[in-house]
Amino acid sequence: VCVCVCVCVRACRAERAAEGPSFSGVCKCFSRTKGHGFITPADGGSDIFVHISDIEGEYVPMEGDEVSYKVCSIPPKYQKVQAVDVTITHLNPGSKHETWGGALLSSP
């Protein structure tokens, strides 16, 4: 039941966010083991939570990676937002980046 609920909730968030604008920012931190991290918006403002299930692409985000994302209000009061449809647009140069499959690659 939990898996179905989580998948449905993620799909609803992504569907709501699809209609909104895209934003850019920088990965402040991300923990693969914890399954979440934070993005610092390029235009300033508070850091935005990102869940592992909302990250697109083959690389695990690292501090300093530039990202694009959309935002979606989250329950229970829908006063906070979460980043969804997160894509790394520029890898932090000189860092070793891990793929979701576990391979380590050096970024240019």
C-alpha cells in the first residue's frame, strides 16, 4: 500500500508542477543514503528540499552542481515547496560524480 501511495503522490506533485515555470539553482547538499538534499535558488530565497525520487538523469547531485527544477507545494498545509523534475544542467567541475549505478566519473 505504501509504495502505491508514494508513487501516486509523486505523480500528482509532478503533474501539478508541470504547469509551472522552471527555476535554476545550485545543489547545496545531497545525501544518497538519506534520500534527500537541498537546492539554493539562483534568485535567492530559502533553500528548497529535494527528494531522491524527484531527480532525473544518470548522476547523483553533488554540492555545487547547477540544476533546473520546478516547485510544488507540499502537504499538510501546502505552505512549503519541494523541488520536482530536478535535472543537473552543469556538473561541478573537477569533482568525481557518482552515477545511480555506482560508477565514479570525473567531471571536466
